Amino acid sequence: MEWQIEYLGPILLLIIFVFFYSYKKITKDPDALTSKHKVKRTYSKTNVDMKKIITKALMNARFKKVGFNNELDRHYAHAGLSFWSFGENITVKVAVTEEGQEVKFASMCAFTTTIIDWGKNKRNAKKFFEHFEELIG
């Protein structure tokens, strides 16, 4: 009985890890259970160079490792380690629609087993769109 109490913590951690791994495999979604926040906003301005504005907005928001992936046609950045999280991976993609240009923003915790982000992903989106809308006018 004593060994069961002594090993209860590691056994529970193992069970949680197996649950996470199994759920991600069963759903075939590597981002399942990972805390994330996605926002879509449409802008009617079609005569502006969105790539430059998005890059500048990401840099102004003080995200790190800002870049553009030509193969996936999307911007990427990283929000650093903070008291609230181990960092977030950020992607921004632009799609042309009938209404204008749709900006799709996604912020996802870098540590894939993070279930609760304490609002950090949402704050990343707010910070990005504040700088983006200031630049777009």
C-alpha cells in the first residue's frame, strides 16, 4: 500500500501523457487539446501590399522570429516565454474574397500540452490587430 501512495504522482502524470498522446493520434490532429486562438477579419482595401503591412505589424507588436513562408504563403512569428506561457507560435494568412482581403490570424501555444493559456493567445491577436489596423489606416 505504501508503494502505491509513493508512486501515485508519477503514475498520474503517465496516465495524463498517454491520454494526450492517444487523443492526438485518434483525432489525427496534432494540435488537438493545445490552447489556441483564431481570428478572421476582412478588409475592403485591395490596393495595399498586405505582406509588407503584416510583417511590419508583427514586428511592431514585438513578436520574435518574424518571417514569411513562400511555400505555405503565410507569415509566421513567435511570442516569447512569459509568466503566462512557454511562448506561442503565430501564423497570419491573407485570402482574397469577394468582400476584400481576409486576414486569418492564429496564435497557438508552443508547448503542445498547454491546455490553458490564461488569455495570452487572445492578447496576441489583439496586439497584432491593433498594430495592423494602425498601419492599414
